[in-house]
Amino acid sequence: MKVALCVRPDRPDAVRAARDAAERMRKAGHEVVDVHLDTTKAEGAKGATIACILGGDGTMLRAARAMSPLGIPMLGVNLGRLGFLTTITINDLDSAIADVAAGRHTVEERTLLDARLVREGREMRFLALNDVVVARGTAVRSIHVAVRVDGEPLIVYWADGVIVATATGSTAYGFSVGGPLILPSSQAIMLVPIAPHLSFGNAVAFDPDQRIELEVQDPARISIDGQEEHDLAAGDRIAVRRSETVARFVRTSHARPFLSLLREKILKEPGT
């Protein structure tokens, strides 16, 4: 089995853990390739049966944008406390790989967002697993963002910004500003304003195939998964829709169920 071990090169703990894991996997007869997640490209992982992502949820977000276009299922391996995307610990990695090699696993598909910014005839295109955020830049003031859905006007927000999020991203920025929790298997897309002033303040959920367009009427910034940012000029438009590409997550018996993580990390329920 070909295994891609993926780390951020600026995380020495992940690099060391990947080196040790690679040695054990090669002794077990697997082909191993090392992938550094310092860009959104991961060509060296082509043909891998599975990509093991060593780090935290932030590393998983970066990996999802790199691995998903290649169709490679991902296994999130947390080096600290378990997150929503990194569902096993480093101590479980060898057993989980053995399960995958034996076919004792499932693959869960997660929705990605396709965001397109067109400016002066040049198109910038982004994939996002969590969210696409259009927000104010360095100036401490609200901005106007006009929203259209399937080509029809919906609302002009006067707010600190607007979040377009997947179900996976509903536990991230969107939740922190009052958005709903959506189970990650859902394909729904939600729109959440950030600190709206004299504007409709509730989140709105859309069907998977609806198209959302954001037009900024003041200078702003766009953020992709909180990791990639670009300046926006007044008049810029960002078209966001569900991507045809999906993120594929490997689940073995070692993975904590989502509802268990939800109870522990957000609902703070006792007994978890």
C-alpha cells in the first residue's frame, strides 16, 4: 500500500513523528512518500492509497485543499488533543494503517467550497473546506457586502464581514459568531454575517446547488479557511458554490465519533 505522510515543515514535532512512522511502515511492507504541506500542491502524493496528515485541524485544512483534487482519502492524526478533523492519536496510527490495508475502514465525503474572484480579466480560484470569509481589512469599520443568490439580490449587509461556510466549517468561525451547528455529512451551505449593524443578523442555510455571490462595496479582504488571504477592492465579486471536488476522510474503529467530539468540545456535556 502506498502511504503519503503529510506534515507542515515548520512543525518539528510532526516532522519527527512522520520520520518515525515512515520507518515502521516501510518495515511493514508499505511504500511511503513524504509530503511537505508548505503549498497547496501535493503532486508527490499521486497514486497514494491514503494520506496520513500529522498535526492539528489547521494542518488538515491545508491538506484538504492539496489532497482533495487528487482524490486521496485523508486520515487526520493529532499530535496533541483530538480535534474535529484529526480523529486519531499518533499512538493509534499503526493500528489504523493496518485496518486500512485490510479494508476495515470507511470513507466519508465532505463538501468543499469553490470560490472564484474575477478581477481585470484574471480569475483567482480557491477551494475551502471550512469557509470563505469576506471581511474588513485593517480599517476598524464596517463594510457593505451585497449578496445575490442564484443571480437574484438577497441583502446588502453592513457588517464586519460575511462568512460562507460548509457543514464542516459550521463548528469554526461561523459558530463563534452565532451560526448553527450542522452535522458534517450535510451538503448544506450557510451564510453568516459578522457583527451586522442594522442588518438581518441570523444565519441563512442554502441548498447544496445554490450559488452565492458576494460583492464588496468597500475595500476588504478575503480569507480561505483562515489560512490564505487577499486584498479586495470595491466592486470585486466572489462567486461561491459547492465544489464538484469533495474531501474524503478515512474513518477506522479508532476514530472518535463526531457527536462525541461535539459534546466534549462545544456542548461541554459531562461524562465525555
